[in-house]
Amino acid sequence: MITIKTTDRYNITAFRSFMTIILSLVAGLGVISIIFLMAGVNPLHAISEIFSGSFGSIYGFKETLTKAIPLILIGAGLTLAFRAKFWNIGAEGQLLMGAIFATWVGLTFGELLPPYFIVPLIFLAGFIGGGLWGIIPAILKIKYSINEVISTLMLNYICAELLTMLIVGPWKGKTRFGFPGTNNLPDSAILGLIPGSRIHYATLILAILCAIVLCVVIYKTRFGYEARVVGENPDAGKYAGINFLKTSLILMAISGGLAGLAGVGEVAGIHHYLGYPASVSSGYGFTAIIVAWLAKLNPLFTIISGIFFAGILVGGDAIQISLGLPAATVEIVNGTLLIFLIMGDYFLNHKITLQFSHT
Amino acid sequence: MNAISKSFHGIHANQDINLVVESGEILGLLGENGAGKTTLMNILYGLYQPDSGQIKINGNPIRINNPVESITHGIGMVHQHFMLIQNHSVIENIALGYKDTPFFFPKISIRKKVEQFSKQFDFHMDTEKKVWQLSAGEQQRVEIIKALLNGADLLILDEPTSVLTPLEIKELIAIMREMKAKGHMIIFISHKLDEIMDICDRVVVLQKGKIAGSADTRNTDKKALARMMVGRDVVFNINRERLTRGERVLSIENLNVFGEKGFQVVKNISFDLFKNEIFGIAGVSGNGQRELAEAITGIRPIASGKVTINGKDITNTSPRHIYDNGVSHVPEERIRFGIAPGLFLYDNAILKQHHLKKFSKRYFLNYSQVKHHTNTIVDRFKVSTHSINNQIRNLSGGNIQKLILGREISEQPQLLVASHPTYGLDVGATEFLRKHLLHLRKQGSSVLLFSEDLEEIFELCDRVAVIFQGEFMAILDSDDERFSDIGLMMAGSKRI
């Protein structure tokens, strides 16, 4: 008889942790290879296409960086929420709400104010929009014990429908010739790009700054300490006199606010108008969950993991064209990698031994 | 057990240990926190594999790979921290661990067996109650039933009396004697010398993972055992000097508190507590002590009544506000409330203090101060750890407790609410802690001490209240003669 026994593993080294991530990714790519084989594509070719499409050329890398911006912003915010075991699955909705707020400010005040005034203002509006959308589930959770996984997830759909209602209804722009969508933002509200690319550098700088600042917040501040205590053991948090409502509100305001900033970047940096939800964000709010996880819930590492997953998104687009694979391929790749990362985490924290005995 | 050795991360938890238990024998296993008692028993129970050495039953060498196998070999264990599923009922928990549980309608057949068994050993058990509703003593009885129902010949009891009331201890001892008479073997792990001397036939003393000695209880005495265990003489009777009590610190008026089950568990309690005073609350566990302590420290809402600290009303204010008014708290459920397991030692050392000016400027924590403070606690309270950059979940229960105690009493509180502070501590640490409580008293603090250890209550307290079903049966000076009837008061049959 074979028995499987698990014991907790203590004192995990950074090296071991790193190697686990690498092995998980390799194993994940192994399974993805099988899927490619079933689709009749040479897996080695497909995987190399993904990475050469995203990191192998200057054009590809520029696209990768563009897509990394929202992933880093949202991923960094999610690390904070996840540290406190607040399972925020609603970053997608928070991103859209940020985009809605920013669009309103841009369309309303854009003509009246100069760029150096309007650009900070739309970022602020986006942060507030995302943050407000984020604190709703925090209030529901603390005041009424409503599970945040459900409420954050549902708020995604509410926000998406609200946005759709706005762009087909009251905000429908005259310049769209009847198609849904707002008018273009005025020039003063449009973010500058690095020439020859779609990288809206203001948001990129903001993303990297946010990741660094959040790292300090989590590890060095009183608030970060309280969030970690609440995440580790809510009862101990209560005993320590930590105000749950205040802590949750702040952390969800930050987590949602950063997603809102990502929404600003997408609208003011890429599209220049508010269109259908699926065109504003290609699922960044969900992909960022994997980004946060791959970063081991350290906001600083989301800079790296954000670029990595942006690469997969871009590479996925590339193989759609070059190998004729369906759009869902990227989602399969992402989902498989997430499952393997989570499994890797389990094996990192637990030691598995097989025992053979004859009875 | 022959020449058993086991080490964790290069630290020897057990080294060359030989242990023999004969049928119809109660063997005591004595040792300080971290002496390796629990590790040794976990090896016997199949939770760990020894690095070297051999286990034999009736002369046949066996290999125990996991608890299931140890159960088939007739070994049962009741852990210090119970292995029960909180949201399931008693009967469901028993059915889960029982080897002959039928697949369909498991509860019906098991219930009969449990009732039969309860009668035989004179247990009282509401099998439909959920485990989280039970007191520690009742949960332990569930564990014992589980083990015996599986036909354990050798029962390992890991510090079984530490959670029991005097009455329950008597019942447990009766059960143990009954088992002994039927030829069962028992390994009894304890810190309490009195019990070891009372119950056991033979005692083996562990120190730092090695056997420090063994003796027949008939041919030895408490002092000799204590010396073997600690390696030096231990003072048993601490002198409590007479102090005149100072002004009033804590005042409780007509306090009413409800428990988790929705029943009123603290009923109209009133008392005052003064400077330079230790006020003891004696009683069988589950009579409202935990809820009373939680209500005073702000963790549990107060239904009606008033709590004042130094004349300031703190009724139903936040735990932090109460802490800032000078109230420290050593909670009863230390692992549940006292620590954030995945955080480092130094994070845990400031759990309640992190908002103080000393450790945090407006927004940032001052980690160099925090680490300095942690080192002081670790040194003073002899917390054994290789580093303060260590997740606290890696520490043993006794060491976690030492850190919590150090954190709560190092700040010289005005009022210390201490629930069973010496529960689970070894003799050396207990002695240190009791001395420290008296030191706090001398320095002008007042202490509210919840304890089931009557010896401790009378040794430390100036006044003692006896609690039964949420009411005080008496408040007396600890040298009052009427305390000869404390047993009756704790059982609720006498009120003064």
C-alpha cells in the first residue's frame, strides 16, 4: 500500500521559492504543449512564437510594455488586498469605473483646462472611481459579512453593464456616427506616448512608482502591518484592537484605486474614448490576479511578473495571426499557468512523502 | 521504544531514548517545554518517523507510518491541542475517526456505542452538540472516547489535565485507574508533579531531548523529580509579602454578557479591584470566565452593566482604547487570539503595542526599536528560538506563550487580565511567571487572575472570587477559613 503524507515545510529559502516558480512555469508550459499538440501545432514552435512575438522584437517588446502598464498597476494593488486575505476579484470592474470617472472629467473639463492640469485631474478621478467601486465590497464584508469573492465578482458585471448603458445612451458621442461610444477626449486630456510606440509613459512611471510605494506600505508602515495581521489571523487583529472597517476600507480604496488608474491609462493613453467594456480592458483585472500571485504578493515583483504576463498576451495575439489559433488560446495559457503556480505554492509549503508498506 | 532519535533542522528533539511500558501500567512522562515529550509521542503515534531507533510491541519490531497504523496497533493519543472539527457535532467527530463506521447512517450505530461507553465510564455527553460549543474539558472527553472506542491498548495523554477542572481531573483519574485495572497502558505527559506522583506507577524525566532519569513514584518525591527536570532546585512556595492595597483601579458593576450560543454566561457580576492587589477568579472552566475576560478587554460586547478603569468608563469601547487605558490581556485561547502565525517573531512581539509612539511614528513602524524590544522579551522570558526573524508558527506552544506573556507584562500595565497564564508552562517558567506577577503587584499594578489551579490561586491572590454558571458564589480574602468549602462553591452547591 502506498500512502501519501504531507508535512508543513518551514524556513523556506528565497532560492527554493524562486526555483519553485520556474519549475511551475515549465510544468505549466508542458501541459500547454499537449494542448497545442491537440490543436495540431508544434508546441515548441508555438511557445517560441509566443516569446519571440513579445520579447523577440522591438515592436513586440513595446507592445508588451504597453500591456504591462495596467497589469503592474492592478497587480500591485491586488497584492495589498490579498495580503489581508481580502479576495478582490473585482479589479476589472474597478478599472472600468476608473475609466468612466476619467472620461467624464476629461469630456467635461478637458476643453477648459490646460494639459498639466487636466492630466493629474483625470488620474485623480480614475483613482476615486476605482476606489469607490472597491470600498463597496469592503463595507458589505465588514458590516454585513457578505463574502467579498461574490460581491467583487458581481460588481464587475454591474459596472460593465453600467458602462454599456452610458455609451449607448446618454454619453453616446455625435462623432461616432451612431455606433456606441463617447466622443474622443479633447487633446489636452490625452496622454503622451513614447514616440513610435503605444506606451503612455505617464502611466508607466506611475505604475512603477505605485509598486515601489506599496512595497514600502506593506513592509514598513503601521497600516501595512495591520493589514498583514488581519490577513494572517483576524481574531488576533481583533484582539490587537485593529479597526477592521478602517483597514479594509483603506486597502480596498487603494486596491480599487490602482485598478482605476489602469482604466485611465487605457482610455486616455490608448483608445482616447470610452467604448464597449471588452474593448476598454481585455481582461486585465483578471490576468492581474495571476500577476499578483506570481509576484508572491510582493508589489515590487509585480513589475517583473506584469511584464511576463503582458508578454504572454502579446505573444498570444501573435500566434493567433501566425498559427491561426483561436483567441481563447491565451486564456488557456494564462489559466494553466495560474493553476501550476498555485500548485507550486502548495508544494513549496508542504513536504510530500510517499511511503510504501506491506500490510 | 529503542534508541529513538529525531532532529529538526539540526536540533536534536530526541536523542537515544529508550522507553518501556508494561501492560497495566501508567507511565508518567515529565519534562520542561521543548524537552521533546510531544515529539517522542508523535513518533509513537506515527505522526513523525524517527531518524533512527526502533519501536516494538510485545517484542515484535513494528514500523508505524501514520496514525491509522498506530490505531491498528492499539495505540491511541489525545493531543494537547484537540484534533476535532469545530463545526461538526460530537457524534460526527467520533464517527469520523472510528474504524467500523458504516457508510450509511453512521450516526445511529455509533450513538449506541457511545452511550454504552459513556455509561460504563460515567461520562456525560450531549452527542448532538457542535464541538465549538463545548468547553475544553468536554472536548477532551470526546477525544478520549474516540481513542478508547478504537480499542486503544496504549493511550497517550498529552498534558490532559492542563485544561481540566479539579472535578474533571478526579473523573479523569478514575477513568485512568479503571483502564489500568483492565490491563490498558497509559502514557501520561504532564508538568504537574502532584498528578504524576498521584497517578503514575513509574515516571521518566526528559531534559533537552534526552532521558534525565526515571524512578518508581513510590521511591521518589516531588523535589527529586523537579531537580531531574530542571537540573536545579525549584522553589515551590513563593512568599507573598503583605501589601496595603492602593486606590481602586477596576470597577465592574452589574455586568451581563452573552456567549456564542446566545445564552447569558455572565450574570450580574460586580466587583472592584485595587492597586497592589491580585484578584483571583476560581472556577470550573466554561462558567463564564472567558467571556468575562473578553468583555473587560473589549473583545466581546457587554449587554448591560458598566466597566470603569481609574474612574473612566470603558464599557463597550474598542480593545485598543482599553489597552491604552492600561489594560493588558493574556487571552485564554492564545493561539487563536494571541499571534499572527505566519508573521515573524518581532511582528508578533508588538501585536498590541504597534500603535504606541515608541514603535511607530505617525505612519511608519520603527523596526529597529521593534527588534530591540523583541530581543529584550526573548532574553528575559527565555523564549527559545534561533532568531527573531523566524515565523512564530515554527515555535513550540510553550515558547509562543512565553512571548505573549512577555509582550503583555513587559509594559507594566495598570491592570493585567491573565487567563490561565501558567497553563502549559513548565516548572521553571511557571515559577518565573508567578514571581513576576507578584513583582507587578508590588510595583502598583493590579492583576485579575483566572485560573483553575487552586494552588496557584491561593499562592498568589489577595482576594478570590468563585464563579459558577456566570455568578459569583463568594468573594473572600484568600486566607479566609470558609474556603475549605471551595469545592462545593465551584460546583454551585454553596454560596456565601
